[in-house]
Amino acid sequence: MEPTISIPQGWKYPRFTFGQRTERGVIIGLKYYSEDTLLAHEFGEGWRYVLLPDKNCEDEEYHLEDALELLTPQELKAQIEAEINKRLRQVELLTHELKAIPGGIANG
């Protein structure tokens, strides 16, 4: 079963979703300030996105929907390829380490 998220009636639909990569980081959360709230009167109605600029850091950033742009297909491809290459190097190093274990433990 595919997980679903329900948007309350009267709220606008978000332009972005969880896990999408933007120029400022990966979207890890969403907030909505509906028009009938103090927060909306103070900061404006609409979606706020919680981004993780660096997956190795727990500092989050909050951005308005209009302040975000998704990566271009070329940027997204380059970013994913860089992550794949990094992991391939890690696998190579671990494989080398495994083969270096004496006594045939790694071969069994």
C-alpha cells in the first residue's frame, strides 16, 4: 500500500514534496500557515519547507515555497552520480579490507 498524505480542504497543495532535492537542500518536512491563523497574518499564508542542507548535519533550514527551486535535471544527475561514485569507492575500500583479513575468515 502506497503511503498517502491528506491535505485539509481549503489548503493549497504544496508545490514540492518530501525527499525532493532543491538548490538549498533536501526537503524533509512541510508546514502550512492557513489564512485564519496568527502565523499567516504575521508571516504570510502558505507552505514552509524544512530543508536539510547537509545530510551529515542536523541543522535544518526553513524556506518559503517561492524561495525554492528544484535542481535542474543536469544538477540532479551530477549530484546522484557523485553519491554513487562515493559509495562505490567505499565498497572498494571495504572489499580490500575484507580480503586482507588473515586466516580465510573472509573467504568463507
